Amino acid sequence: MPSYGSRGTCTGVTYVSPPMDSYDGRMGTSRRLGLLFTAVIAGAALVAVEALAGAPLLAIAVVALAVVAVAVFASRRPARQAASLLAALRDAETCRYAEPLPEDGSELVGQVERMRCQLRDAATGQHSLDVVLDSMLDAVLVTDDEGRITRSNAAAVRLLGWSAAEFEGRSLASLVAEQERRKFSLIRAREETREYTLISQSGSLVPVALSGSRIAAEHRGVPAGCIFVGHDITERRRAEQRVRFLARHDSLTQIPNRLEFQHLLQQAIARSRRTSTRVALCYLDLDRFKDVNDSFGHAAGDQTLGILSDRLARIAPPDSRVGRLAGDEFALFIENLPLQDAGARLTIIARQVLGELSRAFYLNENEVYLTVSIGIAICDEVSDNTIDLIRNADTAMYHAKQSGGGDFAFYDPQMNASTVERLVLKSKLRRSLELNEFVVLYQPKVELATGRLAGAEALLRWRLPGHGDIAPTIFIPLAEQTGLIQPIGEWVLRRVCSDYRRWHARVAEPGRISINLSLRQLQQASFITQFAAVFREYDVAPERLELEITETTLMSNAPRTMQVLEELRELGIRLSIDDFGTGYSSLSALQQMPVQTLKIDQSFVRDVSTDPEDATLVRTIIEMGHNLGLEVVAEGVETEEQSEFLRGQGCNYGQGLLFGQPMTADAFLALLQSGGGAASRPTG
């Protein structure tokens, strides 16, 4: 029977060596020694190969086998042990770790067996490490103590585009962007987490958060290198940049917002002081922009603002910046203006802006024309800071808007007084209803053919203590701006209905009373319901009232206006176009509107008896109104000559100082009771 050595195990596997009888007969002592030296040489070669291949554990094991072989030779062990060693070396050389080794009970074979098991476990651990590193989403780079990369994972390859072979031997610092490379420190990078910009294989820049740590060897704690983990922060950087951009730019128009614009303006003012030049500010506000939102919706309003900002940016002169300050308010500052004659250049710029913005805006296939009001302020010794310059330009802009809009105005210090007064009136207007400061006066309306008193127009007055009567042309725009026009309008309607009920209790026919209607009231959702409720509350027939709407109001948002006017007519209320001839309504549009009366503006009536052109115009309006089946009222009649001309042209009614000044409700009742006519001149 052949002889077998003792059995041995390695990680649960039992190994049995093959029969060794054949070795005894065929191998002499010199042959065995030669093979032993061959094993030593092979072990040394394996040391070099495995060390270069990055498997130090395998190299150490082979060296250990070689040392054992020398010891065997020196002690002249039996040939059977040397043969077993040779087989072990060959197994190590060919990596046949799973094949059994001969068991002869010797200590040498047991040591070899244990080392081979360790080699196999090391190889398995190395593979597991590769799997773990490559499964990480963050880039991993392993370097030696000098910062040269010795290992990289799949995420690093994907992030920077270098292959694993291209990474190897490359300095970690060489991956850092050039502008940051001089400040890069390997020691700092492995001790704290910092943000760096790395260069990819394509040359693009990749921001990362880099964390590092030292790797210690198994023995004696000697540092063996460093490991770095890089987290891609590209998306976070983009989000941060977006947040910073939106903090200083308008999200709708992408131009500087008020904060950024003021910052840029302050820098421009500082530069102008150093260069002995001037800076000017143009403050722009869209006229009646709310009509766009009410007519076409807020999406169309946003589209309008976007178009406006694009046009401003396109025509803005060199050395200028455009910004959106709030809502429909924009600003443009111009640098490097000469100390002299800056106004001439600013006038040219303002006219260019007005011309560009007067072109049609196409909103949802609708052609819309808008105008802007521009206020201009020049930085000087008085207004030499951002706050004063913006305030002065804003003041000039309101001055241009009060003149009708679609124009520009240069700031004048005298404008401040009117601005302060306007602010005071705004604050006082809010309490005017509570303090009962409003009154309604009635101006008689006379039938020209007979002189009969046919009714009156209700005129609202604000009697502000310490200021006297405030003209409607002043406080009505303020009421519209502050939203107070709706409660004020309801108060007027209630007052007129209350007065009419009192008159009708004493006079059989008080006539028809006209009330002016604001565009803001017409746009109110509950407008019709509110009017109907007031009529029922005071038991006044809607036919006894007539609502006067300006020509501009009539043509604003024509579809919506047409719908509301139809509902008013169905309610029984008569409708009148006030100040006819001052707007832009066409004859075809007039034919479609459910109106019953035309009122000729007093500007045409004033010179009707002396100016042939005005006479022709008034004659044409009267004829056109009659052709459309409308009654015609002339306002501002102050002389008998005017009255006679209007009567001769067939004008139905007249209204003005010739027939009576605006009077109180009690005075108008007295006029009704006296049967007052064209000759009456009572005052309230």
C-alpha cells in the first residue's frame, strides 16, 4: 500500500496528499537538491512579480516558502518533505490553491498549507474590496504618501472621464483646476472636507466636495497612503447660483430687480464722481396696465411686461442698465453724461423709448397699444444718492402721468410740493367716508326746445377741512389708485337714491338723474348685483337714473364692457356716453353699444358760437347722434348764444352755468317745486 501523510484542513476543506512512493525510486539526492534550488529561484521570481502586480501578501508567502526551502536544504531533511515543498511551490506558482497537498505529518507542510489558505483568503478579500469600491456612487481615489494615485473606482472614471490606467501614477494635485491648484495642499485635503474644482479628461470643470483620510499599514502604524472621496456638487452649485440670481433679478423678465438695480445705480454714481460725469435716471410706468390684466388675464399681463423689458434692453443706449422696480414700473439709468447739455441727450432717449413702446403688443392674437409715462432725474449736488434720485424720477413720472400719460417730464423741485400734497390726500381720503366729508351736488339739465327742467347730473365733491373743496379731477384718480372708488361709488348711488325718494315724495316728476360711472366700478364683479340691491332698498325705479360713462371707458375691454352694459340696460338703467368727441370710439363701435344718450364735451361747446370748426364739429355730432336714434346733451353751456346755436341744431338738452350752478339736494328740490326752467339761477 502506498504511504500517505497525515490529513490537514484549510477553512473547512480536507486535503490529502497523493502517494509519494514514485518519488523515492526516481529522484536521487542531487536531483532533489537541484529541484530545491529551483524552488528558491522560482520563489524569488514570484516575489518580484507579485510585488509589481500589487499582491504583497502573495509575495511574502512565496519568500517565506523559499526561506523554508533553504532551511530544509541546510538540515538535509528527507526527500519526501522536499518533494512536498516543491509541489507546494509549484501550486503557489500556478495558483492551484484549491488542490490538496500531501500530508506526511510534518510541520513544514502544515505551515505551507496555512500560508496557502491565507493567500486564497487575501485574493477573495481583494475581489470583495473591488466590488465595494465600484458600487459606491462617489468617486474614490487612493494615493501614496506623495499624492500619486494608485487606485480609482468606477465612479471616479465616470465623473472625470479618465480610465483606471490613466489615473494610476497621476498626481492628485494635477486634477485640481489651475486657478485652485496653487492653494491645494495634500495634507489639508486629507484632514478636512473642502470644495475643489477638478478637471475632467475632456477639459470641463467639475465641482466636488473632497474628503480625505490617511491609510495606516497593518504593522507599526506607518502611513501607507491616503484615500479621498469626491462627491459631485454640480447640481448644488447650479441651485445656489439660481438662488443668488433670483435674489437680485426679476424672475419674470430676468433683469435686475429693485435691490440689484439700486446697487448698480449706487456704483454708477460713485464712478461719475471720479470721472466728473453725470448719471441720469429714467423712471417708467405703464399707463392703465391694469386694463390689460382685467381684459386679457394676468398671463397676458406677464407677457406684456416681458415684451416691454426686451424692448427696453434692445434700445437702451451704451453705458446704461435696465431694471424692474415693481409691478409695471421699470427704470433705466445712463452713465457718462456730460456735465452740460445732458438734458438734450436725455430728451432724445426718452422719445426713442416712447416711440418703441408705443408699437403694438400682440397678446393672444390681439393687437394692443399701450403708452408709458417717464420721469427723468439727473444726479447733481442736491440728489447725489440712490434714494433721492429714484424719488425725484418717480415724482417726475407722476407729473407726466397726470398730464395724460404717454409723455415724459424732467424733475423740478417744485414737483415735490404736489407729491407731498398727493400723499396727504391719499391718507385723508381713506377716512373721508367715515368723517362724512363727501357731498353730492346737482347741476340742472334743461330741455332746450321748451326750457323745461328735465333732471340733473349728480356731482361728487370732497369738502376737506382746512383745504376747501377738492376737485374730482384730483381725488377721483387717487380713489382709483387706492381702490376706494368702489365704496365711494356705492355711497354716491345710495345718496342719490335717498335724495330722489325724498324728492319724489314731494314732486310728481323729479326728472332723470345722471351719475358718473368709473371704469373701476364697471370692472367690479358684484357691480350689477350691488346696483339692483340699492334700487330695491330705496324703492327707486332704475329708469329714473342714467349712468354716464366716458368714451375711453366705453372702449376699454369692449367685450366685457358690452356685457355689463347689456345687463344694465336689461335692468332698466339708461346709459350715456360722457365727453363724446375726446376719445377714439368709431361709429361702428358706437352702433353696437347699448347707449341712449351722447354728451358733447364742453371743450367743443365753449367756442361753438365763434369758431366755425367747433360749430361744424358740434353740428356733426348732433346729426350723427340723431341718426343713431340717440338723445344729445351739450354740457358747459354758459351763454345764450351757445344755447341758441344748440337749439337751432336740434340738440335735445343743455347743461351748464346758464341753467344753474351745482346745488344741494334741498336747493334742487326747491327748484323742482318752483317749476324752475331755463332762467333759473339758484345756487346751493
